[in-house]
Amino acid sequence: MKVLILLTITLSVVVAQKRPQGFQSEQYEDQQQTAAAQETQPRQREVTTPIPIIRFDKEQGNDGSYKALWETGNNILAQEEGFLKELGPDPDQEGGVINAQVQQGSYTYTAPDGQIITVNYVADERGFHASGDHLPTPPPVSPEVQKGLDLIYAGIKAQQEADEREAKEHPESQRNANQIEQDYSGQYKQ
């Protein structure tokens, strides 16, 4: 039995060593033939027409502000301006200030169907916001949905007003409510 197992292992090792070498040499020959065939075929090059920049103006301020305008030969016109906006004091650095770069501008181009497309945009601490006549807009809210939203808002407002009146008329009930919240340990009491 031991001889049979030893013979099987030896035969497997011999077959495994011969097979990959032949496989690798065949793969190498195929790669060489493919490379030689590609070299004999003329290469096709994609030809593009360069688009000239007709106008480029840029002004850079020392305070981080800038203005830029450029126009290309295929009727693309873009303009942008930016500045630093102070957001407030930096909590991590004493005396420091947090600033945000604000960019606003527009670009215009001609669509393949001949329509002139204009996009206006603002990018600030709240994100990028683009607008244009060609951009999709959400459908208007139906009168029924608007009425429901108005009722929900009126209910929330009435509840807030009732809570404020209750707090003014019965300040001790507000203290008791606070006391219950402070005494609550997370387990049900009987």
C-alpha cells in the first residue's frame, strides 16, 4: 500500500512539472506571434483637431480672491471668480479663523443639437449648486400634498404654542418633568 501511494505521488509530481513548462512555452510563443503580427500591421492613429484658446484672462488677489475668463475656438465661454469667506473662529487654534473658498461662475457651450447651454454655479461651504434652463427640475407640489404639509406644520406649531403656554402657566409641572427625566435609570418602575 505504501508503495502504491509513493508511486502515485511521484507520478503526480512528474506530470505537474512537465505540464506547466509546456503550457508556459506555448503561451510565450502565442504572445510572440501576436506581437509580431501587430508590428507588421500599420497602426491607425486617431486624428483630432486642436481647439485654440482665443482668450484667457486671470486676475489673482493677495487675499485669495481671483477672477478668470476664457473662450475657446469652438464657442465655449467660461468665467469664474472666487474669494475666501470667513466662517468663524477656529476651535482648534487659539486666535485662528476658519475660511472657506467660495467659487461662482458660469460656462456656455453649444450642444450637438445646436441649443446654447448656459450653466451658472456656486460652490461654497454648503456644496456645489448648478442652475440652468436645460437642467431638470422637480415637479411642482400638488395642491393636495401642499394642503397636507400645511396641516402638519400647523399642528406642530400649535403643539409648540400649547407647550409654551403650559410652561408659563404651570412652571412646577416643567420642573417635575425634568425631575422624572433625571431620575429615570433606564428600567421600568412599578
